[in-house]
Amino acid sequence: MEISIYNFFQFLIIGTVVGFLGGFMGVGGGVIMIPLLTFWAFPAMQVHPDVMVHLAFGTSLAIIIPTSLSSSLAHSRAGSVTWKVVGLLALTGIIGSFLGSTFAAMLKGPVLKTLFGLVLVVTSAQMLLQKKAAGEAGEAFVIPKPVPTLAVGFLVGMFSGFFGLGGGVIAIPLMVRFLNIPIHKAMGISITFVFFAAIVGAAGYAYNGWGHANLPSHCFGYIHLSGWVLAGIPSIFMAQWGAKTAYKIRPFRLRRFFAFLLMIVGIRMLF
């Protein structure tokens, strides 16, 4: 199963869109990438249904690696990355990410897709109903306590590995709500943590998908290598632009936009 010209441009478009949104929202972009891979790119390539969702999750995490690295550098230059918090999140997050990817490999694709949609709808509803966080009103940022930070890191890591996301879709609301981190700060911390979680999660999908009979060519386990390269290159540059644009938007509007985006994608995954 070779890559056609149409497939070539599909991955370039996916990388461009995901890169910008990933940098703009402080997430890896998997909330957009997985539906695009599942409903658009992989069906056009006639990928076998038995491996399509797993392949989308694994490839998503692989593409998130260069996207999150590029975006985190932009957020770091803006002063939105607190490395002590990133370190605590990553300490437990990388364990959770590998466990999540291993558990996901045991489930059927339709089950994963339904669970993915439900999580996005619930997360978006929570963010839409939440009032402005204290940190958004201009209060000083205070480094959260280690124990709740470690707990958030593990939960986000599990979510990341299980659903093939960087984890920003759950990391940002958890940091804003439970760690009292302002959203722009949470975005920078999230995307930097996402980089580490994506590496481990992608490794888990590569390992658990190794040698599967229904995988197309150009695959390394549940990672489509051609798609990874073609989408990863434009995502690096677009993530920088997205991160710079984010600082020109008011925090409350940014959160509302993020929530509506999650709701739309979640409903699409369910139906």
C-alpha cells in the first residue's frame, strides 16, 4: 500500500492544521489529528478497519513529538514554562503514558473511539461551565504542591498513552482547576510535558503494534512512518506561529474556544 499524491497532501494539511492548533492551544493537537486520520487520511489509504484506530493513536503521538517540542520552545521564550512543575508532571506521567498505551492495545478500535469521544465531550462541558479561574484575574502564579502535581502527571500520562493524545486536552483543565495555574502558564507547562509523554506513549504503540498482520506498509508498530514525517515537518513551523498567536488572545476567550473545539470533535467521534 503505497502513498499516493493525494495521501501526500493529506498529511501535509494535517501537519499544518495540527501544528498551528497545537501551538495555539498548548496541546499536542491529537484532538484534531486523530479524527482526521481516522475519518479522512487512513480510509483514503484503505487501511484495514481492525488497526485503523490504533494506528491513528500511535501515529498521532509520533507526530506530536516534533510539534510539542517546537511549541514548547516558543512558550519557553515567552516565559510560560516552569521547569519544576514540568519535571514533577513528567516524573509520573511517563509511567502512566506507557501503561495507557499498553492497555489501549488490548481493546478493540470501536471501543477506543467511543471512549475518546465521551472524554472530549465531558472535558469540554466542564470547561464551558467553569467560571473564570483566579489566576486569569491577574493573581501571581504560585508553584503547586508536589503531591497533587504528581497525581495530575500520572492521570494525564495515562490519558495520553491510552487515547494517543499529547494529554494537553486534560492537562490544561486539570492544572487550571486543581493546581490553580493561569491558563497561559498552563499552556506552556502542558505542551512541554506533552513532549515527554508523547515519546513514551509512541514507544508503547510501536512496541504493542509490532508485527500486526493487518498493518499497511511504512509502519513501525502502530506508527505510520510516512505519515509521521510528512505531517511532522510542517507541524514544527506552524506550532511556532500558533504559540505566538495565543498570547494575543484574552485567556477567557481562549478557554471558550478550546472548549467548543473539543465539544465538536467529541460529538463527531461518537456519531
